[in-house]
Amino acid sequence: MNTPDRSFTRRLDLTSLQLFVAVCERGSIGKAAEQEFMATSAVSKRLSDLESTVGTTLLYRHARGASPTPAGQSLLHHARSVLFSLDKMQGELSEYADGVRGHVRMHANISAIVQFLPEDLGSFTRLHDQVKIDLEEHLSSEVVRAVQEGAADLGICHTGVSGPLPDLQTRPYRQDQLVLIVPQAHPLAGEKQLAFADSLDWDHVGLHANSSIYQAMHQAATAAGRGIRLRIRVTGLDAMCRMIHNGLGVGLMPRRAFELMHGVGELTCVALTDDWATRQIDLVARDFSTLPVTARLLVAHLGEQSGQHTVTDPHA
């Protein structure tokens, strides 16, 4: 069994790691030096010392700047993880000094944030008022990447859009049901349910191209041999409702989200018969068992709440 090389750990310089990451991200030693308020020669010397420490070349230096070698790519991945962990440690320790007894970094997609997290996080903070939760909204694919890279302890998203998730664990959180939103005077408003393909004769108001909802729409349209008459894209569900109310098309969103947005236009929803309209929202972590204690408390709480908003498929 290999034993850790403790001398290697002692010889590593965190400032040099930070400079190496900056060079990779900026693509230039000079730009990284400017960003870090250091002389270019000093940054170059630190990088050369770092290469001596690891025993291999980390950067291709060329006329246009610098880029990581294969070994450099590996170090970049680990260096980012180390620096994220140090930032996390500093943040948590400073908040303990301020009386906070824990800190959870969470990224979630808009569907989870609009439909479920306000109530679930509210009940959690009432039980654990000294735990701080930093929540950021991102697309599902970005949530997964943030957890993989260590930028978030916990993710909540639709994992189906990301394919296999190597080195990550998932747990079921909620289900939601996509429905078609139409103006009350629209010809489709009288339908109790329909297939998504039946909406493709009409203009659509869509979300971001990388959103899980738009990707599901695109896959379904392709399977039907049709295209989506996308008239406009918006970044939020409330904006989608306003656009639909003003005659710019029809759109898809989760039923519960639509029900929570009372009074945003004279609209109605029509159920979809497509199987993919029922979607699973998952909790995502690198390893649930090694999460900080406060993050594990939150995961347990979210699991306890998950039975309160179970979706009933209207076509079952």
C-alpha cells in the first residue's frame, strides 16, 4: 500500500496553486499576474518552482499565452477542489465566530426553488435557526457541475438531463408534473389533456435552451418529427406567464409552480399525456455520508418533507 508523501504536502505552496489556477483561467501568465497584483517574473518563478515540486511540466508556454498540459489539467482539477475547501473552511469558521452553528452551500434549479424549497427550507431554519443556508439558482446541468467541482455541498435538480453522474450520489426529493399553459380564450383551453405534439401547431414561449424543460420539449418534438415554433425565450416562469397572457404563444411549466403564481394573467393549464411530463427532482451530493453535519441534517429534513407534495399522474 502506498504511503502519503508528507514532504510533498509540506513543499506545496497554496499561493502558487492559486496562481496556477489563475493562469489556467486567464490563459496568460501576464494577465494572471495583473489580476493578483504581482510582477510577471515573480509569478513565472513560482510556477517554475511548482513544476519542480511536482516533477513535471504543468504549462505549455506559447506566444499567445499559456495553457495546461495533461498533468496541468489534473493539477487544475485538484487545485480547484483544494481552494474551494479552503474557502469553505474559512467561511464556516468565521460564521462560527458570529454565532452561526453551520453552513450549507446549496444550488438548485428553478423548478425546485419555486415549487418546494421555500416551505422546506423555512421549516428547517425554524428548527435550526443557527444554520446558514446559501442557496443559488442554476440550470440543472450547472447544479450537477457545481457539486462535482465542490462549489456546492448539495444540489437539487432534474438529473435526467445530465445523463450518467460519475462520482456523484442521488436521492429522490420530489416529483413534478409539466402542463401546457395557455390563455383562457385559446382554442386549446377547453382540452382536459393532450399530447405535447398537439401543441406544436402553435407558437411557444420557452425557457433557456439548456433548461431541463426546454430539453425535454426539444426531444419530444424531434421524436414526433416536428419542430418547435419558438417565438421568444424568457428566464423565469412569471415572465413566461406574462408573455403567454399577452398572446405570444403557449408554454410548459410545472403544475404546482403555475398554481402558486396566482393572478399572473388570465391563463389556464392543460394536462399532458406524455410520460416524460412527470419528472423526478433529486438531491445530489458527492457522498451523502461525508457531508458536514449540518448538510446531513438538511438532507434528512428534505427527505422527511418529500411525501407532502407527491404528484398524482392524472392519466394513471
